[in-house]
Amino acid sequence: MTNDTSALVTVDRPMAGCAVVTLNRPRAMNALSLALRRELVSTFEALRSDADARVIVLTGAGNAFCAGLDLKELGAAAEPGAAVAPNPDEDPMQAMLRLQAPVIGAINGPAITGGFELALACDLMIASTRASFADTHARVRVIPGWGLSQRLPRLIGPGRAKELSLTGNFLGAEQAAAWGLVNRVVEPQDLLPATLKLASDMLSVLPEMLVAYKRLIDDGLRGNLADGLELERERSRAWAADLRGADIEDRRRQIAERGRAQGKPAS
């Protein structure tokens, strides 16, 4: 089912367990107006408590993923700085980070500055050949406040991140894949099917593991490697206390069957 297409954010339910969230200002390249930001926050908050939203896909309507903050609106604002350091009900990044479900970015077109930050807040990205990425903060005299300066160098390395952020140059989809920014690049007509196939694969794992494993990775990345390894040991020991041999054997058979169906060897 699809929400009202006149809404600034629409939510589709293409299959059980998956919600597709679409930024819906195509004529403005899905620029993040104040109204859109507020609607996006409320959408994420609703999905956070939705048991049938175990995997979320984020994409844009039309030819762009997101052009970032609405600069026309920002230029006319009495206090434009408030958009850079927003109130909680206007901050889609924090709303995304509160989600337990993994978020797959289906990057259908340009993701620019604030839109780039929105893409980086996804757990992973699949890009259309029409996708591109740019950080223009240095060109509009704004210091990023939604995580770009910290997430980007951790994902692609500080040298490449500085190349993008200190020039404002655009990065094409294929180069983004070569740098490890996106997981893969597909033709535009294949973007949503490929993303939904990945979402389906995630939905086929144990539901509690989808949440626990994502949290373990994210929490571990907040510290150094030694901290992350210790965190993994702690949580592994706590999780192991509830393991039963019969359950593991049953799951081993399921994995073997899936491996055979995919034409791959399984133990």
C-alpha cells in the first residue's frame, strides 16, 4: 500500500517486513525543506515502533535522491543557522540513528551535501548509474552538522574524503563503488528490484539477529578495534547462554538447503 502521493514523504509496503520511504519533492530535487524534514522525522519515528518495518529502504522521487537543505528557503530565513543545528523534531539524522532496523539507501540520482549526509546515515547503499555525490559545504560557507565530516573519512579514507569535501567536486556512481562508498551500481530500472532483493535476503535471517548484529557493528565502530573486540566478546558470551544444540542443528539444515538452492557448497 502507498501513502498519499501528495505527501512530502511516502511509505510503500512492497512485501511483509519492508518499508520503502521516498522523499517526495521531485521538482525541487527532494531538497530538505523544513516541512520535509519534519515529515521525515515523524515517518522514521513511526517506523521505529512498527514491528512490520524490519528493513527500511530510503530513496528519492524523480531524478534525484536529495539535493540537501533547501537553499532557497534557507536564503530567505531570518535565522538560517537553525537549519544546520535543528531542533529534534527537525533532525532526520538523529531520527534515522534511533532506528533499530537496517536502512538501505537506494540512491537514484544526485545526493548533494545534506542529501549526501542523509545517504551516509544509511547502513549501506546501492546506487543507480545516474547517482552522484557531492559535498558543497565549503562552497556555501557551512560547517556540516549531520555527520558528513566524520562518517565519510571513516568509510572511504581521509584522503579521498578531503578531496571531495575541500573541492565540492561530484563523484560518479562507478567511482563511488570503486572507493567503497556504495555496495554496488545497477542500471536505473534495476535499482529498486536489486534493493528489494537485498531487503528480502535480510528479512530471511532470524529477526532478533537482524537487530542485535546491526547494533553490535554500530556500537563497535564507535570505539577503536580493541574496544570493539571486547564488546563482541561480551555480547557473544551473553548470547551464548541461551543457545540450544537442537536449534543450531535445525538452522544448519536450513543454511545447507539455502546454499544448495543458490548453487553454492554448504557444510
